[in-house]
Amino acid sequence: DYCEPDKADLETLVEPLNLHPLVVEDCVEEHQIPKIEDYPKNTFILFNAFEYTDHTLNISEIDVVIGDNYLITVSRRDSAGQPILKGIEHYVENDLGNARQGPAYLLHVLLDHIVDQKFVAIEAIEEAINESEDVILTDLDRFNPADLMHLRRNLVKLRKSLFHEREILVKICRKDCQYIPDKAILYYRDVYDHLVKFFELTESSRDIISSLMEMHASLINN
């Protein structure tokens, strides 16, 4: 597990773990789209972590490399300066039986935790949308349309990330990753179901924002 490592730190893994130099490049670059890429001796997965604080959405990368008998994680820090995966060992301990079965099961524990945290951010945005609706209905003069535009932009970012992460899980559940055995696929289907649900929630929230903007325009005109 690495938090904001230097490129040189990861390059030490190239020879002993047959890590492709392109994987190292992906791990140190930022603002990339979630993806899964297969290499001769391992598979690289890029996922996103969501954090919504002070009306600001932060999206951070979590890079994972899975091989026959190892799992590498590379992550960043949150808005408070804490490692995104801080405390992940506790989640592993709570599911130790599965984690001990190998890297594929450990990866599931990791992705399951990351996806659960996404809901916290989505729920916070939904709450902000509800607050905007209350202001429109009770104190129109205090309402700022820019707030809804800001929320809509955040939702666009969320949907883009969720869309690509959903595709990653489609490939895994389709058994395209040789390092995730058939008997582990069931666990990943559960993660896929959560991503689908969250994507649908963001779509619903986007529709609500559009309705609120129309409501606001109608009230102003009247």
C-alpha cells in the first residue's frame, strides 16, 4: 500500500513483480478516467474515491495492481490531508476469512469499501439538492441558481466516473481478468449492483435539478 509515492518508489517493483513501466506512469499521473488494463503478469485497475465536503466534490484516484499472489494499492490524500485508504486494514480484518483466500478477495474488500464511501458523497449531494428546493419554496429571494448549476456539474463528474467504473465491473464479472477466479465473481457482482444503483441515483438527482431550475424560472416569471 502506497500513499502518494514517488515514481522511484514504484520503479523498485518493476523487476521483482514484473510491473510494466506504463503501470508506474499511470500510478503517478492524476485526473485519469477509471479503467482496467491487462498486462502479461498482472492487471491494472484505476478506480475513484468520492468526497463531498463544504459543498465541494473531490474525486481522487486509487490505483490497484493485482497479480497471482500480490495486490498493490496506490492512493492519494483527502481534503483533510489523511490517506484515502487510512483504516482500510480494519475493513480487511472484518472480512479476514475472504481476504485470506487471495488477492482477488482482498481486492473485493477494497473495492467494496471504496464503493460504499461513494454513497456518502452522493447522499450529501442529494441533501444539498433538497436544501435548494426548500429555499426555492420558502425564500425565493435567497435562492442562488448558481448553486444548482454547481450541483449539476458535480453530478456530471460523478456519472462519468460511475459509468467507467461500472464498465470495469462488467469486464470482471465477464471473467476477463485472469487474476480473479470464477468462484470470486459473485462478490464482484454485488459491487456492480451498487454501482448501477448509484448511477441511477445520480440520474434521478439530475432530473430533479432540471425540474427545480424550471420551477425557479416559472416563479420568477410570475
